[in-house]
Amino acid sequence: MTLSHDITPQRMRTVLGHFATGLTVVTAHDSTGPVGFTCQSFTSLSLEPPLISINPTKGSSTWPKIRQLGSFAVNILPAGSEQLALDFSRKGIDRFDRVDWEISAAGHPHLGGALAWVDCELEAEHEAGDHSIAIARVHRLEAAEAGGHPLLFFKGGFLPLAAELAAEAASSVHQLPRRIGRDEPGRNEQRASAGQDVLSA
Ligand SMILES: Cc1cc2nc3c(=O)[nH]c(=O)nc-3n(C[C@H](O)[C@H](O)[C@H](O)COP(=O)(O)O)c2cc1C
């Protein structure tokens, strides 16, 4: 068993990266214009009352602006929006430059092409290590009529298309499972190094 003093941030990323998630962009609009950041840690938290949660990193410069506004939208990203997810995590660029967006009735930027949009109001925020747990009440939510598949994140990278995954699975079907060694990067981490440095714990 791994002892707690062996649990490095890198090992947390490598092992917990086996839990696949979707990806979102959290957006709001202040007096200077639209603000937003890519966010993996989105959860549907409670149905009654309707609550969602996200985990902003303490190093974020965007989250304090959104916290100050007290309300935001969560845009659920579709397959094929890898570049958008990377753009909304980069500093020194206009993150909204290469995407269509409109202001929702609730006053938040909704990104074109999203699978769904959730407008919500911040209710509580709890400290949690190098992140926080922000809980927000859902006021409006809507899914795109066109439907579509989600953008998925797995082992520090974007999940490849299903066909590629199926081919990988078929070629490894007779192999015994092997445990990832200490701090050994997963395969997807090599594919998408941009994601691995910003993985939320
Ligand atoms: C795939 C991916 C997932 C991310 N998930 C989160 C997250 O759950 N929470 C978070 O605070 N930042 C997350 N980030 C990092 C933010 O998008 C952003 O880089 C960070 O907040 C710093 O930018 P800022 O200073 O504008 O906030 C993620 C980035 C990527 C690429």
C-alpha cells in the first residue's frame, strides 16, 4: 500500500486521472467584458434544491472576479472543442476571441456549440486544500437541441475518438493489467501535456 508521505501531487494526477470527466467553461460578464475559465471539476450536486458545484483552484485569477459577481454560467463542452478548452485555460490571450457567444437572459456568456448551459448563483464556498468547493443554485438550464457528444478528459488528456479506443482495447485484450508505477505518466499525459499541468486535484 502507498504510504501517505508518498502521495505526491504527480501521483495524485497520474492515478486519479483514471477517473474520466466531461469538461466545461465557466463564464460571467463584468464591467470589463466576458470572463471565463476551463473547468473539469463540475458536478451535478443536488436535485432538490437544484445545486451544482465546481472546484476553483486557489491560483485562479478569473474565479475571484466571478465570485465577486456572485453568478455565472457553466457551458458543457462538446466533442471537438479541445482547442477551446485549452484557450480558456491560457493566459495572455482573449479567450472569447475564437468562439461565438451571446449573453443569456441571466446575463452570462453562453458559448456557441455547447451541449448545455447552466445559469446559477453562488451560494457557498468552502476551502479545500489548494482548491475550493463552490456551490451554486441553478436558476435556468437548457440543453442544445442538436444534441451531440461530450468532450472527455482522461489521464491528463482529451479522450481519443471511440474508434481509436476500441482498436487499443482489442489489441490489449489478452494482456494482464499492470499497475502504473510511482509517478509514471499515463499515455494520455504524453499526448496532451497542456492539460496535465492544470489538472485539478
Ligand atoms: C482540462 C482542464 C481542466 C481544468 N479544470 C479546472 C478546474 O476544475 N478548476 C480550476 O480552477 N481550473 C481548472 N483548469 C485551469 C483553468 O482553466 C485556468 O487555467 C486557471 O484557472 C488559470 O487561469 P485564470 O488565472 O484565468 O483563472 C483546467 C484547465 C484545463 C486545461
